[in-house]
Amino acid sequence: MNIEDLRKVHVAIPALVEDLERGRLGRRDFLRTATLLGLSAGTAYFVAGKATGGHAVGPVRAQGEPRKGGVLRIGMSVLDISDPAVYDWSEKANVARQIVEPLARVGSDNITRPHLAERWEANDDVSEWTFHLRRGVRWNNGDEFTADDVIATFERWLDPATGSSNLGRFSGLTITEGGVTRIAPGAIEKIDDHTIRFKLQRSMLAFPESLGDYPALITHRDFVRSGGNLIENPVGTGPFLLESFSVGEGAVLKKRPPSEYWGDEVYLDGIQYLDLGGDPAAQIAGLASDQVDLLYTLDIALLPAVRNMPNVKVYEKVTAIAGFARMRVDQKPFDDKRVRQAIQACIDHQRVLDLAYQGLGVKGEDHPVSPIHPEYSELPALVQDYGKAKSLLAEAGYPNGLDIEINCVADPKWEGNVGQVIAEMVAPAGIRLKVNILPGGTYWDRWTSWPFSVTQWTSRPLGIQVLDLAYRSGVPWNETGYSNPEFDRILDQAEATLDVGERRELVRRLQQMLQEDANTIVPFWTKIFTASTDRVQDYEYHVSREQHLEKVWLS
Amino acid sequence: MVIFLGKRLVYMLLTMLAVSILVFLLLEVNGEAVATKVLGPYISEEQRRLWLEANGYLRPWSVRYVEWLGRILSGDFGESIVFKVPVAGLLAQRLANTGVLGAVVLAVMVPLSIALGVLAGMREGSWLDRSISFVSVLTTSIPEFASAVLLTFVFSYWLGWLPGISMMAEGFDPVQLILPAMVLILYGFGYITRMMRASMAEVMQTAYIRAAVLKGIPFRHVVTRHALRNALIAPFTVIILQVNWLLSGVLVVEFAFAYKGFGALLLEGALNQDIYVIEACALVSVFVAVATQTVADIAYTYLNPRIRFT
């Protein structure tokens, strides 16, 4: 494999290799960007290995030969999965992804790999993507998987009536005229049964990454015609079949005949999801008495208890999951930037991490780019300064302090802790912050409308993804109401920049803009944990808690 | 007697009616809120209005109330927003589950507490009485969520004798009922025991018991044949009222052991603002409360010939 071969894959790759050799680019960043641009993961590892002189090995497998058989029992909330396009909880996608699959998949190492797509190419300014679909893939009703399925799924996503978050995710494929949003003409072009070309209105580097996000599972072309309900018609390309499903109780999946599935044979005979309710005591009790094998997630409050249990393994992962304590910039008193900056000046981020989350993570800088993202650059540390806070408040017209409220969700508990700690920290500046703990149903009903609240954002592979989903003007998940044309312009530019170093510079400016605007306090980035019994082998905990179970086996 | 029965039934119906109006006013009058719950927050105003019209929410509330009541009486409680199944079926299933748990608890708790109460009360002030009273007060003071954790730790983690959760994932498994039942029995028996003890002690002071003892009847017979029946009157009504507690008060235990019962349903419905589930559960809870009260009153007249309600 020489430089010319690499250049054929994408023009930018040789430059990346050189950066890697010169040490200007980290190995992880190289792997990430190269795979994004169409280089296969195996080749990328090989090239990286040669460039850095080390061994090019992939993730290490566990000891012991995998054994076929057994049913994996997972303790997780079982929610309604009838329409994959409108999934808003990762738990929903976890059940569904065993049945229906995405075009690309983000691995537990944060690297995106082809899945239902075999490979992809981008044009020079990354505004056109050509996807080559895998051949020989069959739906479990016998139909062949073709471009028609993908196009039908995209058309559903991009129709505002569906109410899918993918409309914002893939907004580059749409145009808005007279208040109506629709697919841009020629945006999705079927080249042949296994090739599709996507033409975006602007550059989008993270197109494959976005296809790996949990609401982007591909449904059959007749999904709507056959009732639009995955539970009643679980037609999918995945390695498992849905046997039974009951919201709030459980789901049972069984192995599909291996010859019908396009991938390697899975080891498990079946998977059983059990909804243990919201009480964490029930979750660890279930693990201890061997009634479940694996938990979806583990509250950090339970860590000490679980670590002491014999026959139980604990998994941990540093993520880009964080609680964003965000303020709506269009509601009093937060519409005045000085008020927001005053609040920001009261916060000691490391202390919030220590108090609210037992120090299990890294401190944040009040913008949504995490240290695990390739575009991250460290900004000068934010310092707690009550003098500055008080003078800003006085300037804004609140010399006697301020009375405000913050809303937190009851579950996970640490969000309430964050609210409490922030309330304590702003008190010396004369800000009286009342903390409201709301149950999930109430909070998530109107989560974008609360003046000041804590929202948990899941981990995404690239920093620009959250910037795009949450801070671009007018997108559905923009919960601060932040609207800055200059920000949007630089974001567009960043999404077209292949060179990681250059992109990092652009993203640095975005980081600074958001930090200065102080519309979101990001006190820390969390580590997440889960636990399983000793029997579960080769389970890799994912940064976004996705469950990829094809290689898991029970000893 | 019949008039008395008739009057009680009428009171029951009037109470239910009043409660149903209250539930309706609290939850169903505001059609917008219902629409938001059912359709989700991202639906446009237009679609919300269409839904409200299609489901008759734009008519005067008195008309809607009568219709709603009619539906409730014919068993149609609507469809659960969270669980996406008809509430009636869900309710029946969960009630049955809680019923099983309640039956087991009652079957163990009632004989146990009566026996302990009799033993304590027949010789008031004795060493046996003091220790039984002490244990009763102690166990009643420990809240269910604390004893649930403690018992799970002892029997599930440490000794490993019992399963830690009671999901009944593989069909009905009586072993999974033991821990939740134990927690409930431990919490509930103290109260009945002490009622029984007080009642027994009072009866043992009466003249006819003294006469029986003086006559030379063996003490066992004095207790079982003469004192017990009279002493049972007051605790009996208390026991019937415990049925009410076993329906909705058990939600902490159900939640802790992942037991899919009525209490867990109400809690999940309330936390996620599942309107139809909340309505149904509220009505059922009040019905059970009122029904048990009525049954207790009627039973009381039978047990105690000295009382006469005409």
C-alpha cells in the first residue's frame, strides 16, 4: 500500500499520514479521520502501525475460546420501540439495533466503521458522499436489502411530520422555503441498487458518524405501508428476531438462522431484556442473585457496593457524557449576558466534579467539546471569582442578588447533586438558586423550554456533532435559544475542514465563543460504569452505552 | 339489617361519585394537557386541535364527564401513554399480581399476629407480653424501604438463599414472593398484634372471664372458648382495613423488588404523567378503600351482637 493508493481513497489521506509520521497528529485522530474519509479500519491501523513504527494490533480479545449458546439477560428500561425514526432514548435503540441496523456503526473505541454500508467516498470539499451498500444482505422477511430501503428511510427522517431528530442531524440534505422544510432536489440520488449519492447543501465531515448515531437505524422500504410499527412487524437485517415485547416489562429476542444473516454467526442463542423498574437496589439485587447477567448502566452511588460483590465485573469508560446546566438566552434574567457570566464566575468546576460525581471524570470548560474529542483544545482555565460575579450582577441591575430556579431530572441522581452544588456555589454572590427535582416525564416534556436546567447529553464521536445539534441556530435540540450567525458560519467551515489541526483551530474559536457567551455551564465530563456477572465475556462497554452483542458469549 | 346494608351501599356509591368528579376535574378537564401527554411535545398546534376535536375534548365538561363515567363503568379506561396497551387489561394483570402478594401476606400475617396478640394479652405485664410488645413496636418502626434493603442483604447477598428481585420473568415463581412478603409481614404484623393484645387484655379484665376462671375452667379453654371471640371484634376490623394498605401502601416494596404490581403501576404512571393510568388507579384505590370500610362495618355488626345499626 503506497501513497498513491491512499490518495485514490481520498486526496487528504497522504497529508494525514505525513502529519502522523511527523507527530503533528495523534494516532487516534489519524485513525478517526482516515476511517471517516473512507479508508477501511484495518488498513488505517496497518498504516498507522507502519507510520509510528509500532505494532498495528486491534483491540485485545479475552482469554478462552468463545462458546456458543445461552441467553443473555440484560437489566434495562424497556420503552416503546415502535418507530425507530423518533427514538429519543438510547435504551430504545439498544433493543432495536439487534433487529434493525445502521449504515455505519461507532465502535466502543469511538471509531466509525461501515456496517450496512460496505464503504463510502467523499468528494474534495466533503459535501457529496457516495455510499456503497453491502451486498447479500437480507431482511428477515426474505427481501433483499437495497438502496430503496435506505432512501425510504431517509425520506421518512427528513419529513417534518415524522418528528425525527434526524431532520436536524441531516439538515444538510434539506432546504427550507416559506417555512416548509423538505428534501433538497437531487439531494439523495440512487445510482443503482447498491449505490447512493448524497449531495449536501454544505460540507459535512461527520456524515458517516451521524449515520452511526442511535436514531439512525435503517428500516424496510415498506415500513410505513405495513403499519409503521417495529414491534408488530419486526422486519430487520440484524442477527436477532423479536420474539416478544412488552413496554415496561421486557423483550425477548432469539437468534436468527445464521445463514440468513450477513455477518459472522453470533454466539448467543437469545437476549432477554428485563425492565427492573427505577430502583437501583433492584438492579444490583438482580445481579447478585444471578437473575440478570448484565446491566445497562450503573449509578455511581452503587459503585462501592458493586465492587465488593464477588462474581461481578465492573466496566468503566471515559466519555463525553455531561450535564449541561444551560440557560435560555431569550428569557429573563438570562437574556443579559452579564448575568450568565456572573453565574459562570461563581463555579469551581473541579469542585463540582468532586462533590457531585465523586471525582470520577474530568472537569469541563463550559462548552460542549470534550477532551476525548479530536477537535478539542484546552482553553485557559476558568477561575472562580466572586468579586467579578458581584460586579457583573450589579452592572446588570441586580445589586441585591437574584432569585432564580434550576430544574434537574430525578434520574440520574447526580444531576440533582450538580444543581445543589451550583446552588451552594452561587450563594456567596447573592444569587438564591432554588433547585427543583422533576421526574423524567415532566422534565423531558418541555426540556428545551426551561429557563435554567440541567440536561444530560450523550457521548458523540466528534465535538462538532454536539455543536451542530445543540448550538446551531434554530435546530430542534437547541435548548438555549443561542443564535449567532458568526458561530453558524465558522461551524459550517469547520465541518468542511479535513485537516484535524485546522479544524481544531476553528473549533477552538467556537469553544471560546460559547464559553464567553456563558449560556451553558459544563461542570465536568463523566466516566460511565456498568456491571455484569463473571459469565459474560467479550462485552465492551460503549461510550454512548450502545450494546453491540454479536461477539458476546456466556461462559 | 337490609336497610342498614342499603344505606352503606348508597354512601359507598356517593363517595365513589364524588371521587370520580374530583379525578375528572383534576386530570381530564384540561384537554390541552391531555393532548400534550398523549401526542408528545413536538406536535404542532394544528394537529393538537385536530386530536382534541376528534376525541371530543371541545365539548362542555359536564357532557364529557357523563360520557367518561359511562366508559369507566363499562370497563374502558383508555390506553396507557407509557405502556401503549389498554389500561383495563394492564390494571387487571397488576391487580392480580398485587392480590397474590397481598393474599400471601395476609395468610401469614393474620394468624401470626392474632396468636402473638393473644399470647401477649392473656397475661398482661408478663415477660412474654413485654417481649412481644417490644418486638412489635420495633418492627413497625423500621420503614419498608430500610427493611427491604436489610433483608435483601441478609438473604440474597450474604446467605444467598433467596432471589434478590421478584420480576417473575420466567412465569410465576413462589420463591420470588418470599422476600417482599417477608418485608410486608415484618412491617405490618406489629400493629395488629398490639391491637389484638390491647383487646385481649381488656377482655381478660371482664367479670365473666373472672367468673370462668373462678369456676375452675382450664386457662386454655378460658382463653380460646370465652375470651378470644370477644377479643377478636376490634382487631378484625383493623385487619380488613389492612387490605387497603396492601393495595397501595406496598408500592415501596414492589418498586424495590421489581415486582410488577399495582403499586408499581401507580408510581410509574404518576412519575411519567400517564393520565389514563393515574385515573384508573385512583378510582380503583378509592373503591377498595370504601369497599373495605363497608365490609368492616357490616362484619362488625355480625361479630358483636351488642351493636345494632338499624
